[in-house]
Amino acid sequence: MGGYFTRYDPIVARFNRSGELFRIEGRCQSACTLFLGIRNVCVERSASLGFHGGRGGKGEISVSSTRHMRAAYNERLRRYLDDRHGMEKRQYFNVSGEDMIEKFGYRECSKR
């Protein structure tokens, strides 16, 4: 789910250092989408990712917070979200795990 960057950034850094696989499964929204910045990330087809504009301290859309979130996404996903204004609102803009794989090139998780 969502939360503060200070909770998610160290996890991203740790997985990028170790090279360990990180699976995105189920519902991932808000700051959870920062996990897309992990080099060895995979997405389950059944996952659902919710994107929105980054928020400042008072809940308003923050340019710097939004920029921080967008930096974790690949170029195809950033372009898609920009074209649909998905990062300009507080409401979630949902993308299926299947679309993350098929449209945006994220790796599909293997079956466990």
C-alpha cells in the first residue's frame, strides 16, 4: 500500500544492492509503486497497481514527490501515465499487472 518514501526507498536500495528478486503481487498502490525501480523486479499478471500524483505534507500534489515516484518507472510507463494525466491527481489511476507486462515491458513473475 502507500506510505512515505522513507519507508520504501531503503527497501529499493537493499534489493538493488543484493540483486535479489522482488515480486509485486496483489494490490500495489501509491508509494508501493516505487518497487518498480528495483532492477530485479517482476510483476504478477493478477497484480493491480495504483498510481497518483505524489503528495506533499498537507496532502496536496507535490511536483518533487511526483518526480521522485516517476523516476522509479520505465520510460514507456511514464509516457503512458503522462498522456493520461495519471500522475496529476490524488485519485488512483489503476494499471493491471497484465498491462505492466504486455504494454510496459516489466518482467512477469514465474509461478511459485
